[in-house]
Amino acid sequence: MSIILISTGKAGDRLDLFDYAEKDFGGVYALMLTPYKHDLSVDWGVYEKYCDYQAASGAHKLFCVCGSSEMTKLSIPERLKLAEITVKRANGLKVFATANLSEGLENQLEEIKRMEETGVDGLVFVTHGMGEKPEFVEYIGALANAASLPALIYEFPGMSPHRVGADIYGELVRYGYIKGIKDTTSTLEGIAGKLDRQGDSCVLQANIPFLYDAFELGARGCVATPSTVGSSLIRKFYDAYAAGDKTEAKRLHGRVCMLADLIDQNYTAGAKYFMRLKGVPFEPLCRTGATLSGQRCRHIEACV
């Protein structure tokens, strides 16, 4: 397959963090949970209420059909309906959704077409274990050339090995195939490698302990598990850092770390219980099998 160069349309532009959030692909992305009834069917009514909550949370963008949505446990019709509802209730926010979960390239190209028909503003591609391989560039090129929407890469840990090599990421950026990446490297060295090759793209940080450090190195956004319940807090961090108030950004980073520690145990059940306490009637039920003990529930109650 020949590589087709896609123009980024960004030559000579100089953006600050506020610009990246409002005009580009940076900023704070709110991850979306999937609510279930006791028979583990999707509770669409609760999802609509949750969309309204997230759309008003302060996030710049919404990311549905993601790891926090338990996307690998959802059927294609369920994934498409999640995207459609999110778009309808996004209140003007851009919506992104994963679009290459199917097995085989032909099926993924069809999935991309169907996901675009839901009205989402951008697509997300998982690595399918190929991110360190040279052929990954050709693979993502095939997906990008079949899509009419901009795309991000997602180092989704549920499909290990999931990481993207820094040099390979640089190639994807240079060819214009993608607009950014949800980085889950979880090492400062790995984060720095992508940031060195960021170019006009947006490296979006998912690792909360290194969140502040990643912004110091040049990260342009955050897409992390605490955003399922606390996008407003992450937005405050983002705005403080973008405004140059690093003292306040460091303080808020500490609070984001505490929120992550609270909900990341028994994930996503803990996040759903947190949302229940915030007024969105989730049941703490997951198709992944995650559960909460009474002690864990009490811990969350004490902190909300």
C-alpha cells in the first residue's frame, strides 16, 4: 500500500494551550461510563442523564465508546447507539468515539463508516497490539484514508501490547494521519519521546501522577479516568496551567491525583458509585466483573 500524505493545514500556526483546547484537538476530554441495569443491559435513560452531566462538566470534548465505557464488552449496535446519544446531548461539545474494534481490516473500515454516520466529530483508533511495529503506520494510514473525520490514536491497555513507539508516532504525525494520541505510556521517558515528535498534533495525557510533568514537557491535553466523574477539576488544572499559574496547577494536580486514587480501584464500579452519589442514578454494575465491597462504598461516600 502506498502512503498518501494528508495536509494538516497548520503550517505556520502558533497556538497556546487555550487555542489547542478551543480550536484544535487538545484540552480536557471527558471519558464516558456505560450504565447497566441489573440484567447488565445498557440503561439508556441513565446514560442520557449522564451525558447531560458530562456536557455541563467543563470538559472541552467528550470521548464515548472508550475503555471507561467498557467498549470491548459492548456490541456494535450498542457502541453506535452510545455515540448517537452522546452527540445528541453534547450541548455543542465535540464528540469522539473509538471506531476500529472489529476483527480484520475490512470489518474495521465498515465500522468506521457506521460510526461516522452517528454524527461524531472525530474518530479514535486503538493499536491492536501493533504500535511498536513499522507496519502500524501503513495500517493507520489505511484507516485514516478511509475516514472522512479526523482521528486520534488510543494506547488502549485492554489490547496489549498497546504502546506506540515514539518514532512511529512521529511518522503518523508527519504523514498527517492522526491529530493526536491518548498516551498511556506511564513513564516519563515514554511520554517525553512522543512529545519530542508531537509537531502539530496533540499528545493527550492519561497518566495522572505524571500529568503536571507532561504539561511541563509540552502536553496539550488530558484524557484520563478521573474525567468520568471530575472533568470540572481537571479543567481547573488545565486552565490554571494554561494561564501560567503553576502554583495553582500543582495544587490542583494533587487533588486530581487523590480523585484518581479514589475511583481507580474497582474501576469502573467505583466511578459509577461516585456518580450515583452525585445524583446520576448509576448502579455500580460492570460487564467486566468489577464489584464494590461495603467498605469501598463507605470510603467513596466519605470523600464525595
